[in-house]
Amino acid sequence: MSMFEVAQRLREEHDRVDDLSDRLREHVCVVPRTNIGHWIDIVHERFEHFRAHFTQHMALEEQEGYMVSVVENRPTLSIEVDRLKHEHREIVKIMDRIHVAVEQLDPNDRLLVYDCCRRIDNLLNYVEHHENDENLLITFAYTHDIGTKD
């Protein structure tokens, strides 16, 4: 796959993750007073959909995406790339723990429902911050002119 194709695929996956993140955030921002069992089912479905796409997105970044080319282009940025890879592992752990918590929710567990909502919202904030850091890294790696002295 060419770099253009990889970049296009990453862009599409990034857009899909953004859309799924927005839909999930909309749903967890308000817990209904009634019919909470159905609401939990929707949270579960949306979270799993988000989780699957974001996991795929991270794998693309690491295997075929920007990380290798950034380090090849700017070896001094390898520390930052390593930090972002580490964050990928942390995000996976957080998503796994939320997955377990959502799976165990019962409509009578009001406090646990609120806790899951806060955890999902925090996760989405972490992901947003992480994606911004990646965008800044790519912008810096490919647009910053290090120049030479004459």
C-alpha cells in the first residue's frame, strides 16, 4: 500500500472514530430516569463499535501509518512516537476495563451507570488529546524546516 493510500485510509478511519466518539458522548452525557436497560444496551453497542474502530485505527498508525515514516524522517522524534505508542497501550487497557464494567451493568446500578458514563467521557477526552498530539507531531515532522547553516 502506498503512503497516499495509507494516509487516505487513516483519514477515513480517523473520521469514523470521530463520528463514533461524538455519538457515544451524546448518549452518555444524560442518563435517562426510565427504560435504563434499553439505554445500557445502546451504550454497550456504541462503546463496542467505537472500541473496535479505535483499536483498528491505532493498529493502522503503528503498522502502516505515520509512526515509522516520522521516525525515518525525523529520528529525534522517536521519543515522542514511543510515548504515543505507549498511550495506545494505556488506552487499550482503559477500554478493556470499561468494556468489563459496561458488560456488568444492571439497570438498578444507578451509581455504576454514572461511573461508567464518566469513565467513557474521560476516555473520549484522552483520545481527543492523544489524536491532537499525533496531529501536532505529524505537522511538525513534515512542515518544520530544520535548515542548515551556509
